[in-house]
Amino acid sequence: MNFSATLRPILAALLLAAAPLATVSAASPATAAVAADNAAHPSFTVKVVGKGQPMLLIPGLTCPGAVWDATVAHYQKQYQCHIVSLAGFGGQPAATNTTAFLQGVRDQLLGYIKTQKLNKPVVVGHSLGGFMGLWLSTTQPEAVGPLVIVDSLPFMAAIQNPNLTAEAAKPMAEGMRQQMGKGKMPMPAQRQMVSSLVTDTARVTQLARWGQDSDPATVAQAMYDMMTTDLRADLSRIQQPALVLGAWAAYKQYGSTKESTRAIFAQQYAKLPQHRIEMSEAGRHFLMYDDTQWFLAQTDAFLKQHAVARK
């Protein structure tokens, strides 16, 4: 058994990503309108920045939307960025009911796209956010535009065993849910864990803080939902092109190579009709932090190639 294959889902289970908060400009009418409509989607809030074609940015587990601040700064002159923060993550108030939490997020996001009349928005998602982008697309292929998937897989539980089914994954996922739901990780342990996922020490400190500010029950349920949902077969329904950006350097010490990690991605995304997989040379899990210029260059080129025509 490859230890790195066992370790990776455990590390990915605690995606304690965050960024220092950027200065927020005065709310635009669009921002105010979205804020007023937040009651329609209790599983998340949205901040709107910029103008142009719509772009939906979805963070990973325990991340608020601020994880995308640098990305938004890069794209806000070309895109109207709809920045999602999930309930219970990174200091956001927890939802009243977390049963089937991620399915609720999926359905409410699709509702948000419809009510806001977003024309095939680009979806950029990191880890859990990437999984959510895939789920939106398999559920309503016509609702969203090009996908940028940042270090995420359609069935995380099957990294070690490609033949694993969602049903067979439930005992493992339940054990993880119970363990994660017991309470917050001690700060020293949290810092040590997240240090393997990002290289910048300042980011590590902020990561751990966001993890401390997240609701354990919500995080545990979200992780359970993702571990027991297998999207691999449904990828064939996705109509839009997808850019899949992968990381492997964080797992090098456990025997992973760029080639072995790419093989896992290739296997999981085999049924996705239009996709390209690119692997970062040195970035860890948070590629938008660790390999920023590469991440932006890859995304820029992809979006230029697959721009959605205006109505």
C-alpha cells in the first residue's frame, strides 16, 4: 500500500485554506442586491466584485471566499466575480441544518445562477470547491460555463482504491465524520498539518486561524458528503471544457511523483469529455498561493481559448 495514497485524502480532508483579508471596496449595487437575497441560499453568502462575464469562485473546506482575493484582483476588470463563502467555514455562521450539506449547497448555487441570470458562468473551484463545480455541471450541464478545477477529484475516497464505491466508502467516511466532529484541532497540531499544504509560513498561520474559526460539525458533514459522492461516471454528462490543475510536491516525501499523481488524476477524469490536466512543478495543495503565476497563466490561456460569448 502506498502511504502517500492513504495520506492524501486525510490531508485533503482538512483543507484549511485562507488568505489575509484584502481591503474591500464600497459595495456596488450588485453586491447589495446579492446580500439582500442571501436568505434564498442559507448554505452560503456571496460577494460580487468587478464587471464583465460572470465567474463563480468556490473555496475549499474551511475556506471563506477571501481565499480567492488575489485571483479576484487579477480578474475583476474582465469578469464579474461572484465569490462564495460557505456557511460554517472560516468564521461564517453555521447553517441551522447540515444534513446533506453539500447537496444543499449544490442546489442553492444552481438556484443562485438562475435567479441572478448568470450566463454560463466560469466556475473556479479549489478542492471541495472544484468538486462542487463538477457536481453543478453533472447536475445541470447547461447551467455553467468553463470549469477551472484546482487540485480536486470527482471521488476523493477512491484515491487509494479506484474500484471503491460510494457505498463501500461510507464506513471510512463515517469514522472520519465522527472524529472531525468532536471538536477543533489544537492549534500546534493544526499548524503542523497545514504546513504540508502550503509553503508560505504566513499562510500557515492564517490557515490555522481559519480552521479554528470553522464549525466542526459543518466541516465533518461536508467531508462525509464529499467522501460518499462519486461523480466519476457522471462526468460524461459535462458539456463544457475543463482545466484540471494538480499538485504533487506536498506528497513527494511519501513517495509520490509527478507521474504517479498525474496518473491518479487521469484515471479519475477519464470520462470527462473535454479536459486538460496540468501539474504544477513545485506548488502544494494551494496552487493559487504556491504557484501563483503558473496558476494564473494556465487559467488565462484556458479562458481565452474557451471564452463564453455574450448574450
